[in-house]
Amino acid sequence: MRRPLLLSFGLHAAALALLAAPPPLPPAPDTPPRLEIQFGDADAAPAPPAPAGMAAAAAARGGGAPPGLRFAAPDPDAIDAVADPANRAPAYPPEAWARGEQGVVVLRLIIDAQGVVVRLEKRATSGYASLDAAAEQALARWHFRPARRGGRPVASDRIQPVRFVIE
């Protein structure tokens, strides 16, 4: 009777030890996580869906904008702001990396006529505060060659997705 009881205790202790094992460590520093910063990718920041009534009306007309919406013709002399190649990508927060947190943060950058980011607006969260904060802190320090209209620098804005991916 004593031998099966000891065997049972031993098996239960081993099972508990496996369950209480620490989480796996993040990858070694020489294999950094993949971090994507996309420019001009319309698929990365999808537009919010139109209200059901407006979408149905547009579908009934064969597509197009809902009634009452008008869009200005593009300015042929307009040049969008261009990011400085020296801008640093956000650092992957170590605690988020260790927990396996991944996601996409979508920010709207307001850029002044000197190419400085003067305001950020979070358009979509990654679902993790540390990833959102890392993207906001890094992109707030970015610089751009300013947008131009009619040959003159002007303030502009851009939607900027940042993907945090561990591979």
C-alpha cells in the first residue's frame, strides 16, 4: 500500500512542477522581434465602416460616396510629408516581448510646416498599453521633410501604423 501511495505523490509533484514552470524567456538579443512601420499602406489602417443605411444606399446606387459627401480634386502641386530616414523605430518593450504581446498601433501624426510632429492621436490600440506607449513615444520624436502645396511648406497629417510582431 505504501509503494503506490509514494508513486502517486511523486507523479503529482512532477505534474505540479511542470505547471509551475516559469514562462519561456524572450528570444536572445541577437534575434530581435520583427517591427514593421508601414508608410502609405491603405490596407494597414482600414476606414471605419459606414453606417448601415449609408452603405445600403451606396450599394443600391452601384457604389460611390454616400449622398451629400463631396471630395475635392487632388492638388497636382501637393507633395506629402516624407519621413526622415534617421527616425528611430520604436523599441519593443522587454516586458511585452517576454509576455508574447503583439499588435498594431495606428497613430495620426500632425506635422507642422517645419516637419516636426506637434501632436499624436491614437486611432487604434494594439490592445497593450506598453506597445501603444512605445509607439507614441518614438513617433513623437520623428521628423519629416514637410509637405508642400504650391511649392511652400505646409502643415499636414498622416496615418501611421506600427506593427509589433514576435517571430
